[in-house]
Amino acid sequence: MNLLDITRAAVGNTFRSKTRTTLTVLAIFIGAFTLTITSAVGSGVSDYIANQIGVFGARDVLTITKTAEDAAAETEGLSPYDPDKAANGRDALSHVEAPHITPDDLDVIRQVDGVLDVSQVQHVSPRYVEYGENGKFELHVNVDGVLFNPDLASGWQLDGGTTEGQILLVSPYVDGLGFSDAEAAVGEVVTMGVADYTGEIHEVQATVAGVMHETILASGAAVNDTLADELYHLQSIGGPTEASDHSVHARVRFDASWSEEQVALLQTDLTDLGYDATTVADRIGVIQAVVSGIIGVLNAFAIIALLAAGFGIVNTLLMSVQERTREIGLMKAMGMGGGRIYTLFSMEAVIIGFLGSVIGAVVAIGVGAVANDLIKGTVLADLEGLEVLRFEFAPVATIILLVMGIAFLAGTLPARRAARQNPIDALRYE
């Protein structure tokens, strides 16, 4: 009896007890379905996060903040008010206490090996943006806007070398400001209002360079350096003269060809000097960790379901061995060795695992295709470019092989019992 004959016999034997086999396949189906869905969610979210990181054109940049003093961290309860540490300004510098980076700090950072350039990040907080007679709308400006190459719905990237103030709007502003579409907004001039320290509103005009899709890392409008400098100058009017020399953040540029180990060493050097240095990957690492944790928990439940299904396979095949005892004795009496009988029952287990895993994977892909359209059009409509369930051949094939492997292991005990049957005792079995 060759392998092909054994396979044919195994297929026929699998469906002798249709109800029992169907229930076992159903148990495997649940585990395979869950694993396929969670794998697709992991692939979809990971791909989306990777694309978000890829939006940033400046991978050679560290964002620098000054580490809070240890004494402040160790203070218990309420801290006494210190007028010398009171924050100045209304928009440029927050009222929330945060260590500021001064020109002296910039000089220290410049001396660190590997630092090519360091500059302050001036936060600008315009109050509104308007176009024509459509009213004013609150506007948030992303201070990291000059660092990334956003996914544009229309227009072009910001020009860092021009003396013209430019802005990249995010897509939700298109309808609000009265533009027919993203392309119609490109090249138009919008008016922005910014408040100084005294509360007086100053208006600045800016040309719309383009309209970008909003992402988890690049939320808010982006402005070029010319416009950022003008806004910061206006919002600093009436404030302390030293305010323009201080900022909460700074940017450090290093060699873009550096390895992760070299970047980590530079971060350590800056940390030793009292500065926190983070990359774009560092900022999004928490999100990736949370997603990975959730996917891990869901996969654990799927594995538990598969283990339960494994016991179902053991029960199904043990019952089959008992019911077919005389048949096993007859096969042995006709010269069929224990190895071939072992292979026959193992093959039955693998077939059950194959059926459950393939059906589970196919149904998961079908459900995922429908769910993707529903989710993208409703709950996650604002996250453009996100494909929640992303099915890839390699993970799906791996799941099917994994389930078949579990089924094979589950069938080992019944297969061994069948292979060890004494032919004389088996033929006498009633």
C-alpha cells in the first residue's frame, strides 16, 4: 500500500463519521479563523505604521528636550511657587513648566561627536485661518512639519528656501474654507491670525502650497520656515526679550548613513549631558508595542482554541481506532506493517487539520474583505491609507501549516495505539 493509496484511504475514513468529523473540523476552524484575522490585523496596522514613519523625510534628525531636574522629580506633594521659574508668554511658551533650551545649551550640544547641526524649534500657535467669506476656523500647526514629506492630496511640498510664506493644509480644511476640492486650494492665499503677549491679533497671509492627508504623526497644518519665523515674531511682541532665545525643543541633525547602534550611542551621549533625544521611530514605538501586545493576546486565545481542537482530534481518532479494531487486525493479517497503519491514522489527523485550517482561512479572508470596506468607510474614515485587515500569502500559509502540525501531533497517540494492535487480539475484538 503506497502513499497515494494511504492518502485515499485516509480521506475515505475521515468521513465515515460525518458528525464527529464535522464538529472536530469546526473546532479547528475557529482557531484558524481567529489566527488568520489577528495576523491580518497585525500586518495591516504594522504596514500603516511603517508608512507613517516613511512619511518623514528627515530620518537623520533627533528631537531634543532638556531633562527635568532630579530635585523636581523627587518633590512630593505640592511644589512651592517660584517666581523666577514662572513661564512667560501666552502662546510661544506654555504656562506649563518645562525646561527650556537656551543658546548655551545649543553650544554644548554642538560639541557632541556626531552632531552636524542643532537648531531651536520655535512653537507657533496661530488662533485661526480663514479664506474669503467662509468664516474663521481654529488652526493647529505641526512644529515638525518641515521634517516630513507628507502624502499630498494635491499641490507640492513646502519650499524651505523661498521668502514667501507657505502652508500645507490638511484635507478636512478644504470643505470648511470653501474650496471645491484639494486642487482648487493650491496656490490660493489664506489669512492666519496670531495673538501676541498682550492679546492683540495680528494677521498674516500665506500661500497654500498643497493639501495633505492627515496622519497619526503628521496631524495639523505645516508651514515653511519663512512663515514660522513671521508667526513667532508676531506672537512674541510684548513679551520678555529673552523669550526669543529660549525654546522647549531643539533639533539635532546627524549623518543619515549612520546605523541604529551609532544613533543610539549619540542619544546616550546627549542623555549623559542632561538632554532627552528621540527619533521618529522612538515616538511611535509605544504605539507598535501596544498593537503587538493586543495581537499577542488575540493570538493566545486562538492557540487555546487550537489546543482544544487538538483534544477533539485525539478523541475522534481514538474512537475511530476502537471502532475499527477488527479492520486494523485484518490489515495486519494481510501484511500491512505497523508503520503504514501509523501513517494512515496520522494522515487522517492531518486531513482534518487541513480542512479546518483552509476553511477558517478562506472564511477569514472573505469576512476581512467585507469588514475592511465597512471600517474604512465609517469608524476609521479619518485614517486615510489604513487597511485594517491585510492578508498576505506567507502568514496565511504558515497558519495552515501550523494547524496541520498541531493536528499531526494530536493524532500521534491514536496512531501509535492503532499501529501497536496485536492482529490476533484485534480480529477477536467484538
